[in-house]
Amino acid sequence: MLPSGGSWANVTSNLAGMSSECGNLTMVSAVPGQDAVIAGIAQRGVWRSTDGGASWQPLGTGVPSATITNRPSSIAYDPANASIFYESGIYNGGGVYRTVDGGTTFQQLGSIGHIDQVSVDFTDPARQTLVAGGHEASRTVYRSTDGGATWTNIGLNLPAGTGFSSNPIVLGPNTYLINTNPNWGGGSPGIYRTTNGGTTWTKVSTIAPTAQAVVTPSAIYWRAGDTLAVSTDLGVTWTTRGSGLAVDPTLLPDGRLLSSTSSHLVVSADGGASWTNVGPTTPYTPASIAYVNSRHAVFISTWDCGSVVLSNAIARLQ
């Protein structure tokens, strides 16, 4: 259950002041089924805490392991085994990495770079199909059918003049969704869907999501500005719900959605139609949010464009 009272504690710990770059502490991510949260640090890889943020240890220290130097942007956990997960990142180094041992070692997948998000076909036991969206780039959607060894840009089959195509959703071996977000680059907004592996795309909405979606068996929730784009038919049709959201939602174990406004955590029990404040005022507007069920704890993060991790980059409510 979510904490209804309590206070926010600064749990940046040994990450505070670490040398980095613009974006510094990029995100926090809860490891499903574990008392663990992962933080991404630009140029410094991914770090894990198993003591509620009292201390953080670097991942990828095993031999042999690829060194992650990108600016981490997303983590996708294998639903069958959370010790297998995929990291994507932008700017420096490779764009997609995978670990099969809980982060002791990482393998770079192919030669693509500057990736906002990778999505995996978890309906396939072999995990052969992956789709990755390029950072601040239109018509840049890479597909791999060999587990990430090689990639093809299926985004070139999107219409010319579309917005940034950064956040794919893989629903099956050949069925994917992609956003086209105008942001600062212009282009036409929308959501596109393919059922033939990206050979052709159909525009299914003019809504322009901007972030990583929550996908459940009954619905897809995709933040678009301060609202949620919602589909209950595998992305064929879309509506918007709610307002005032400042961060991508996450799914709680009881099926509710957790997000935040600029000042409060909020939860929704009706698929984003209405939201209720939870807990005390947040110390800042979160850039990311994570929920660790074993602790009933919420973690939030923030960053700036300085060259070190902020002293208050991670906060915990428990």
C-alpha cells in the first residue's frame, strides 16, 4: 500500500556530487519483485540500491561486461525474470544493452546509438524481436529480429514530416505502436500502428504521447503532455483522460496508477479518469517515479543541466 503520511527523505547518498553531464541523474526504476531500485546517471551507467537508498552500488562491474556510458533513458524488465533487463540511452556510447545476471554484466546489442526507449516482444520465449526509438529524430525506429544483434530502420516507412518517433510499444512479433511527437522539432503529431513489422504504418490518433507507456492486459496508458492517452483495444483507438500529470505513470501491484503533479503524488483507481492526492508535498516536480512494493516506498528523482549529480537528486517517501 502507498504511504499516506510520513515525510520525504533525501536518499541520494553516495551519488550526490558525482561527476556527470546535463541530465545527470536521469531516472529511477524499481526492479519488479525485489527490494531494489536502479538509478541511471549520465556517463556513469546504472546504480542499484537494496537498502532503500542508503547506499548505491554500480552495476556492470563483472567480467566481461560492456561499459555503459550513455545517458540512461529507460529500462525494460523481462516479466519472466527481472534479473534480465534492457537499458537504453542517448548521446554517449551504445544505445541498447542487456543483462541476464541482474546487472553484474551487460552486453551491447548491435551498433545503434542515441536511443530513447527499447521495447521487447515478451510474447516470444526467445526474445528475438526488439524495437528501439531514436532520440529527437523523426522516422527513426529500429527493429531487430535476432535478439539485438542487427537492426533495420523501419521508421523510414512512416510518412515524411512526422514528429520524433522515440517511444515504441511492442505488442507482438509484428504489431507495434510508435508516437510521433512534434516537440521542438515540429512535424505532425500522432500515434501510428503496424501489424506487419513496420513495412506499413497506419495513423490511429492525432494524440502525441511523449514517454514510456504502461501496458496492461486490458489497457495501454501513455502520457501525452499532462494527460493520459488510453487505449483498450491494443492501440486501435485512443481517448485522453485526466490532467495535471507531470511524470510518466507507473502501475501499482493493486492495479492502480501512480503518477505526480508538480507538487503531489496522485493515484487513479479508474484508469486515469480521476486522480487523488497522496502523501505530503513533493520536494520538487519529479522527473521520474518508482514504487518498491516490499518497502511500500515511492522514489522520485530530479536533474539539471549541470556537470554533477544534484545533492537532492533522489527522494523517498515511506
